[in-house]
Amino acid sequence: MDPDRPRLAASHALWERARRVMPGGVYGHQNGAALGDGHPRFLARAERARVWDVDGNEYVDWMCAYGPMILGYGHPAVEAAVAEQLAAGDCLPLPGPRMVELAERLVRLTPRGDLVVFGNNGADATSWAVDVARAHTGRPLIARVAGAYHAARPWALPRTPGVPRSHQDELVEFGWNDLDGLRALFTAHPDRIAVVMTTPFDHATGAAPALGFFDGLRALCDAHGALFAMDDVRAGFRFHLGGSCEHFGAAPDLICYSKAIANGHALSAGLARESLRGAAERVYFTGSFFFASGAFAAALATLEVLEHTDAIARIQRIGRLLTDGLAEQARRHAVPLLPVGQPAMPVVRLADDPDRRRTRRFCSLVTAAGAYAHPGHNWFVSAAHTEEDVARTLEASERAFRTVAEEG
Ligand SMILES: Cc1ncc(COP(=O)(O)O)c(C=O)c1O
């Protein structure tokens, strides 16, 4: 990098161009400007667990594209499988054999999955699960944990501009680990709740399910004739190859995957128990790119690596190395770091920081020192992260904790 050039000049220049032709500059969650001036706004390239911004700055990437990158950017086996498939044909008027192979593979790997559909994004899979549950039960309501993110769709974001108010009545909420709250919802809405959708742990805080939470949730669903859908879009494959429900001890009827399933290629999957075959055959589910074979080839190669290497154990181990290191530094500098939750997907936040001012400052300093750190979203660990990546990050965080402690 040219030392005379401001660190993020090209990022900011591209942002000014973006603002003129795209709503909000960059819409949605991949908006670097929302993280503050210390964060880059556009990335130029990536390799393994490193990314380079448009100014040429290199970062250890702890966001992994918000989850999809699980084996490393440009993983040779995945990219070779994709290249071979693209040369043969990708988006054709009929599906190819890879689709069936992948469905068979997922059914083999997933103890609680007997039937599979594929889409492109996580929202395709979670919306399909809702449709199947409604078709199966003949009921309209969706119960979710308060504020949980499941899709950029009206049923999941009924209070956003442009969405008719009627969608608000379709969504009811209870607290994470709050079985009494869920029981009260079933009592308040008898024979109306089609599905209870949860994530395998609380993504906002990283909190694990309390002992008995998922058993109790299952029992309530059974007692009231509702289905249980596990939204494993974000966590899927970082904890267990057969679904995070196997790791956290849950027994859902429906499972939704996306993000990491194809190591960065656009794919999602919805899985259902055999008992839901009738409903799954009745709902309408399709899309122009749902049957493209390149992403299926990527997923087959990704699952092959995950199944035959220690990738998942490595993700857990590297995550613990990183988060133990952060916790030790925070203690030493007397900075109140909250418990990070799941080391493979840690939530890095400071206590007593309601507007996240100190958390943002900390993450901005860590990012400027070469480890991309998000102040408002859980981080992601991949199998491509190394001990050296952790060491480089902890070097940056050591200085950042010291600064944050001094600044108060
Ligand atoms: C838990 C969860 N469910 C569903 C989704 C929606 O996935 P997508 O953005 O691919 O539609 C996300 C996306 O972040 C998610 O984190």
C-alpha cells in the first residue's frame, strides 16, 4: 500500500459513486459504511481466510461473507468441481444429476431429513418451511423468538416499510429459552399456530438453549398440533454435519440450510420429515436459478470435505483459541467483554455499552490493524483460519483493548 495514500481512499471513492446509483449506497446488511469510517466498504479479492479491500489492505476475515465461506475462499476442490460443472452446463431447462446426488447426500447425512428442496438464498428455504407447515396444518400463524432474523420477506419482517399491516398478525413471538412464553402463545392462539421456528442457539447473544428447552418446545408443538422448524441457515455445518439440531439436541420437523452449504456458492436447502411429503408436494416452490448445477457441484464438494476431514472440529478449536485469547486480554485490560457464546460464531460485545459506541471503537481499531471485526453481528470461524490468523488478530485486539481501556 502507498503510505502517502489515505488507508481507505478507493473504498470511499467507490462509495460516493455507489450512492448516486444505488439506494442507500449499498442496501442491506453488507454495508461497510454502517460500521463506521474505520471499516472498508468494498473488497477486491479473497484467498483462504484473508480478504483484500479495494485500497489493497489485507485483513484476516472473521465474517466469512456472513457465513458462506466455511472451507476458505477459492477452496481448490470446491472450485474445481464448480468449474467442471460450469463447463458441462449450469442453468439449463431441466435439472442435472448433481441435484439428485446432493439430495441423496443430504438425506444420508441428516438424521431428521427425508425430503429435500433447493433454493438460492436462506430466505427461500425458511419461506418454504413456513409454506409447508401452513399447508400441512391448515393454520396461518408463525411463532418465532422475539426479533430473530429468518428472512428478508414479509412474513419475517412484517413491520418494515412497504409491507401490508396484515402480515403483522401472522407473526407471534416468545423469548429465547422461554417455554412459558411459548405455552402462553399456544393458549392465546388455539389451533392457529402452524410452526414454531427457531435457530439452534440465540444468534443475537450466542446463548445456548437451556437444558430442556428444545425438548419442551417439541412437546408443546406435539401437544398443540404445530410443527417445529429449525432455521440452520446461519449455523449449519459449523457444529455438526447432520444439522446443528444434532449438536444442540433438538428434534425439528423441518430444517433450513444455506450460507455454508456450498462454500460461498448460491444455494439453500429445505429438509422435511417423511410425514410432510403430502404438504411438500402441494406447495409451490420454484425459481429461475433453483436448478442450476454449479451450486449443487459446489455443495457436493463442500460436504465431501466436511465429511472426510476434521474441518468442523478445527472450526471449533480455532474459534476457542480466538475467543479464549480475546477474553484473557479483556480481563487483563479490565474491559468488560460479554460472554461470546459459541466460539465458532462468537458475538463480540462490550457490557454497559447500549449504543455500542465502545464495541464499535474496539472493532474499528481491530479492523484498521488487519483483522476484519464486526461490531453488531456474530463473527464466523472457518476451517481455513490458522493459528497465525488468530495470533495476528490477537496482536491487533491487544492494542485495541488497551486503547479502549484508556479512552474509557
Ligand atoms: C438465521 C438466518 N436465517 C435466514 C437468513 C436469510 O438468509 P438469506 O440472507 O440468504 O436469505 C439469515 C441470513 O442472514 C439468517 O442468519
